Amino acid sequence: MYPVSDSSAGRVPGWAIIPAALGALLVLIPVVSMAARVDWLELPALLTSESSVTALLLSLRTALASTAVCLVLGVPLALVLARAQIRGMRWLRALVLLPLVLPPVVGGLALLAAFGRTGLVGQHLEAGGLRIAFTTVAVVLAQVFVSMPFLVVGLEGALRSVGTEYEKVATTHGASPTRTLLWVTLPLVAPGLVSGTVLAFARALGEFGATLTFAGSLQGTTRTLPLEIYLQREVDPDQALALSLLLIVVALIVVALVHGDPGASRDRRQRRARRRTTPAADDTVEFATASDVLRWRGSLEDRGHATEIVVAPGETVAVIGANGAGKSTLLGLLAGLLQPDEGRLTIGEDVLADTETSKVVPPHRRRVVLLGQRPLLFPHLDVRGNAEFGPRARKQDRPAAIAQRALEAAGADQWASGPSTALSGGQASRVALARALACRPRALLLDEPFAALDVASAPSARAAVSTAVRRAHCPTVLVTHDLLDVLALADRIVVLEAGRVVEAGSVAEVLTAPRSSFAAELAGVNVMHGILQSEGSLSVQGGVVVSGQHKAAAPVGTAAFAVFSPGSVAIFLEPPHGSPRNVWPATVTSLTDQGGTIRVRMTMQDGPGLRADLTAAAVAELGLRSGTAVWAVVKATEVALHQAKTGGISPPRSP
């Protein structure tokens, strides 16, 4: 085994060197050969002739004009291709990219058929006194036709690679769609945009076939540098070589300037960030605002989602459930990222969504801020710039002061002057929290905000969120799979299952007597649902009878459930004998190390699942494996029987 240094990561395979060198030589040799044939002593005179200068200036003017047109039309077009969900998008993309595969002369003929004197559009323009064919405008149109696809294809790829997560953050933090495009989307795809723009400019500068066919070759009007080279090739080959070399040099300089060191601009931004000064604290600025109760009730049919939730000011409701239960859908509906088929969302007296009246407040105007699993700090902004994003997007007064207070509240002010890309996971999560608080949210949505953090940084992040949420005093909805998140932050729990609320109550109620399988799993207990047969026995599925201690008087025949700890479950290989207790035949399905104990999962024939916690020695002595038939035993004194609640959800706690 040979040691491999870190520098070997991403190393090019040795076999790739030869074909790579041949590819480079295929481009380099013709260019060097051209340079070798040029008479360098006569070069200045050849390049400064009147026809050469006129053609060069015309090429530069038209290439710049066509590039500007490509930006104005191509950026929105790439955005539609990358983001819009409409039928026939494949054919629209194919049509837009068609000039990439067409011979330029075919493009010129197509333009002539459209904008020529007798063309489909041109004949109407001619009638109005406007002529396009064989003018400088025709040169620009020809260049746009062949070069815009280079911008569109590059920018669309960049947009798809960036995704929409940053845009969702910007929207829920108060940025309108236009501001999101200008402040977030385009800066994030800036390398792709610049690269596509340069390729479009270079392609326009070298355009020949479509221009000659559609615009002709009129000196000073349509004869660009490529056309001048073509004409001089027959009468003065030396000048043709000189002009070709000039065109190559101009294109090479442009491309080299754009594709320089990709980290240079980032380093400059980071240096500027370190030079920024910290604004003075302003005690009159607060990000906490008067809050009201959040009320939601509605459905989204295509996802099978129908929920209801009420959250009071200063209250945190934890929404839990298995993957696919509808937790993220609920947050999307509250934030306005998803539109309900039927429903109503209010905060206080303000109606944010009501399908009966067709009223829908767009996400950027709701002040319902979503904080996701990843911090998603805007990489083109420093830490303070991220914190100021919301106040600036909402055009609030003193955004710098608001951001500073929010950074202090989140415990992130010590990193305020640094670049956002240099933060650790825990630091970035605090900055993201500060960015959310600076928006002065009327409601705060937390979507597993600590899922990406390691064990060491998660506790401090929870503490920061807990303090900041109390200070913001707004309704807070927390989606999580982690019991520690629930215990540290939540006042109440709502359990979702298949897009429905199946359980709700205070943290203590749900965790001590869970009625749903997911809540039982989260609390680490066994739960069995059934019908009360007598004061001390419960009949569950599969004919299983559970004996226990009834915690509240309830009539026989009512719905109830049994709760008991996995630690109270004993396992035998043969049916045991002794005092009255619960004895059930079961089959082992899996064994999981719990860090000192082994969690044994079992199923009863046609009955509910069951879990037991045993020592590793006990598991080894019993020889337990997946598929082992066992007898599970639980003392009746270890089982608590509870009457099941019927319908509705528990109300929010009082503000």
C-alpha cells in the first residue's frame, strides 16, 4: 500500500495526457502556422488600412450591440427554460438552440425569408418605411441569431446547477421575484452568465455566413471583419492573414480575461468584507414585533394533505412525523411556496390566503420566514450582508442596525465582518438565524434547522435558537425528527401521518402517553391501540389482550391505548409461568445497538409491533437473531392504559 497525499485528489489519469495534448495541438498548430506566415514588418501597415480599420470598428460595434440584445432577451429566455414548468418545454428548448447546429448560411436564408423586402415580416416593415435587410441592423440580427444560443445554453446550465433553494430563502425573507433575480439568482450564476456573454460576443465577432447572406457586404455598413478577411483572401492574402491574426488576438484576449482565476473575485470580496466597520448598536431597534395567533386549515389534494394548526405568539409547535407525512408540505403552504386547493391562513386579523375569496398574499409579503435544514447563506454576500438582506428587501429603515441587533441576538456578531463562505456549520446556522430574525417575522418556520450540524455544535445552536425565538415572540413552527429539538424548543407537538394530524398536545402529554406510532418511536416507548374490554384490559389487533393500570375512568367499549417502556419487556424462548402478566408470542425482526443496550424489534402475528431493550449478554445468551420465535412478557403494573381522545387538535397555549 503506497501513501497517497491529499494532493492526489482530482488528479488527471495518466492516459488522458496524450489525447489532451493532441487536442491542444490541433488548435495551437494552425494558429502558430498562421502567425509564422505573417510578415511582421508589414503588419502595422496592413492592419491600419482604411478598409481594415472600418471593418474592425464595425465588427466591434455590431458585436457589442448584438451581445446587449442577447443579454436583454437571452437571460429571461434561459430563466424560463430553467425554471418554468410548462408543456412543450422540450420543443421550445430545441427551437432556441437550433442555430447551434444549423449552417450559418441557412440561418441567413431564414432571416432573409423573415425580414427581407418580401419576407413574412419584412414586407410589412417595408410598407412602413423601415428596411432591415442589407443594413447594419441586419448584421446585428444575424449575429444575435447565431450567438444567443451560446448565452442561453450556458446560463440555463448554471441556473439548473444552482437550483432554487437560495431563491426560496430570498422569497420568504421578503425579496420580490425581481429583487430575488437581481440580488440572488444572477449573482449566484455570475460565472455562467459572464462565460455565456463572452461566448456570445466572440461568436458574434466571428460571424460570417448568416451576415453575408442576410446583410450583404457593403463597406462601412455591413462589411464586418470576417467579411473583409474573406474578400481580401482573393486579392491580398497577406492582409487576410494579418486581419485573421488580429481577430484571433482580440478573441483570445477576451476569453482569457473572462476565464482567469475563479477565486480572484471571491478573494477581493472577502478582503472588502474584512474592511467593513461594525455599525454602532442602537437600543431603539428591535426585530421583535407585535405578534398574533397563526391559524391554518386547508388541503392540497395532489399530495393528499389536509391539516389544521393553531400557534400562539411566542409559542413553538413541533411538527413530527415519518418521511412523507406532509411536514414540508405544511411549511410550504404556510410560507406561500405552495398554494392550497382549499384553505385559509391568517395571522391575527390579516388574511394571508383564502381560497373562498381567492385572496393570496405572495410569499415575499407575508413576513413568514422559512429557515431550512441548510443555512444557505448567500455566498456572494458577507455575513453582515446576509443579515441585512431581509431589511433591505423589505425597504426597512436602518437595515444595518437591525442586522447588527439580530446578529447579537443569534450570537453571531463576532463573525459579522467576515465572509459567509468561511464559516463552520454551526456558525453558519447562527448567521442564518440572524438573517431570519432581521426580517422581523410575524411567523417563523424551522425545517430541521440542526439536521446538518454535528453533535458538538448542535447544542449551542439549539440554545441560540431557543433564546432568539423567545425574544422574537412570534408563532414558531418547528419540523424535526430529533427528540432533543422537541424537548429544547417546543411547547406543543403535532403529529402528522399521511398528510393528516393524528395527534396533538403538550410535549408532556404526547411523550408520556403517545397515541401514534411515530410519537411512540420518538418517545422511545411501546404503544398499542385498541378497545377497552374491562377496567384493566385492552383488546388490540390480532386478538392480543393487554393488561395494565387504567389511568382514567372510561366506559367499556371505548377507544383506548396502552403505553409501556421497552425496558419493561422481558424475552423468553419458552412460555413463562408465574404471576399474572402479559405474555405474547412474537418474532424478532431486527437488532439495533442503542449504545449500551440492544433494541430488539418484534412483530406479533396479525398484531402490533413491539420493542424490548436487553443487554448484549442477554441477547447473546438467548441467541436472538432476525426470525427467532420468542415470548414477550410485560408485567401489568408496567403498562398504563389511557382513554383515546376523539377528534380535533389541542388548542394553543395562552399567549
